Amino acid sequence: MAQYSLPLNPAFIERRRRVQLLTEFGVQPPPAWTDLAARLDAYLAIDDTAVTRLCDAIINPPAKSLPDVAALRAMALAEQAGPQTVAVVNNTVVSRVQAEMVAVYEPAAAKNYATMADQFDAIAADFTAAAATVDPETPPAAMVLAPDDHRTAWADAERHAHRLDQILPALAAAAQLAGTRLHTGDGSWFDAPADPGALLALALDPEGCQRRNLWGAWLLDTGRTRRWGAVLAAGATIRAHRGDELTRYREPRPLEYRQEQILGRPRGIVRQVTVDPEDEPVPAEEPVPSEEPTPGRLVSW
């Protein structure tokens, strides 16, 4: 992508960056997007060349066809327009091209997300199969005398975990391009960091998991397979989210500290115990508050 001296809409720059990220995984934008992007880059790369062409036409004109010196002179004079005039023209051209590029990408956005999700799920299936054969966090020394299939799976698990690390940002980019909100609180979609709970919901099925354990696994960044081996151990399924609405996976509620009577001791002799409220069912009449705004469909770009 070209480097511009002309300030561009930050949202558009980030949209182009995300589209380019998808192409690195073989997911191509519509041909019209590619053509418009190339023509926009060519336009923004235009330099003040009319004066040079005018000089060449006078000093060293081509032998076969004489240049239109008057037209070149008019072009050279036009290039001397003040910065305000140039800015008006450039901003008009760029804004119209940006709007057209957004319009031509939108029909392909959902399909491109589905393609990225299929790729993510395929890698997740490879990783899950390897992790089902052998614990990927087994120390290397313990694998020396392991069966061949275990050693192969152990090595494959680390490789597949690295692939999951690489593809997750592209999956998130495809989701954003398809209109899914991944950030919470203030900030614009293109510069606010993705919410960890939204990314978790994008990449995992947490059904049946203990919430605190799964959050700890999702935030893990150590070990051979980092979060991916940990979330499997926590009972989650690694899979790309499908559907129009994405519901953020909330953080666990704070631990609670209670006093309980010590059995067999006189009344009033108590001990303090730590209770995880996530181990208890949440009553239907007491829903857990959710943060606002909740990630989901974007109203607009």
C-alpha cells in the first residue's frame, strides 16, 4: 500500500489494512476493490510533472508527433494552484473513491468472513486432534521415549497453536469488515483495541466451562501452546463464531469471602472461606449486569 502525504480518513486506512491482512490468508477482496485501490494509489502518487513535460517538449520534442505545447503549458499553470485548491480537489476525489470502495466490498464481507472462519476452524480441528493424542504441554524430556504418534502429535500441536496465533487477528479483521463490533467503551472501531471477551466469543465455544478457569486459560501467554492448549483443558471448543450477533463473554464476578462455622467447635468459632460465585447458578431473577456497549453488529462504519 502506498505511503501518502495527503491525510486520509483513518477509518479507511484501517479498513484497507484489514482487507490486506485477509489477502495474506488467500481471501481476496472483490476485483472492483482491487482496481479502485490501484487507481487511488496511482492518483495519490502523481507528482508535479507537467512542467517537466513542457520543458522536454520544447528542448527535445519527439520526432514523430509534436506535443501540444499549449496544453502542456495550461497543465503546468494548473499545477501551480495554491494548496487550498489542491486540497479541495484531492479531498473530493479521495472521498468519492473511498465511498465507492466501501460500497463494492460490502457484498463480499460476509462471504470473506465465512472463508476466514473455515480456515480458522480447520486449523483448530488439527490442533484439537493433536492435543487429544497427547498433552501438548508435556515436558520435552517425557516425550523422548513416547510412541511415534505421540511425538508427532506433540510437535504438530505447537505448530498448529502458532498458526492459530497468526490467524486470529485476520479472523477478527474479517469480522470487523463484516460489521461486527469487537470493542467496548469509548473509541472508534478502527483504533480501539478489541475487547478480550469479544475475541474469546469470536474464537471459542465456552459452553459448559467454569468461567474463571476459562478466562485464566484465555489470557495465558506462556507454555508451548499458550492459550490454545489451556482453553481445551478448560473444556472449551475452539471454533469461529457464526451468526449475525456476537455476545461478549463477560469476566468472572469477584471472589467472595465468607465465614462458616467450624464443625465440632463451639458456636461462634468460624473460619473464613473463599467462594467463587461462578461455581453457583445465577438466579434468573438476578441477571449478571453486562457492560455497555455490548459488542455486536456495528451501526455504521
